Amino acid sequence: MTRTRYEVLPDGDQWIVREGKKSTPPLDTKELAVAAAIRRAQEAAPSEVVVVQEDGSLEHAGTFGDG
């Protein structure tokens, strides 16, 4: 089974959560965006959350469910 991937991305001075071609409205902090991504990922398991840092590097924030 394929994992749904949620990406937390910088958007100017805010952050968004993107899944495929859909994204959330901008959130004020990275922490809020990561929490939103994890909440969505837990509901859509199997899934994963990846944070794209401002410098473009990747940080794995979690894998949820079997897959």
C-alpha cells in the first residue's frame, strides 16, 4: 500500500502543509504546521510527514500506520 505523504513547507514567513496538489492555508509557525500535518497523517494512515527546511533540507517527522 502506498503511503500518503504530507510535506510541511515554508511559505514566505509562514508554513503550509501540502498533500499532492492540495495545501492548507498558511499557518503562522512551523510547529503549528507540523502538528496539523501529523494530525492529518494519523487520520490517513499509512502516511508520512516530511518537513522541508528553509534551506531545502529534509527532516522526517514521522511515519504512521503499516504500509
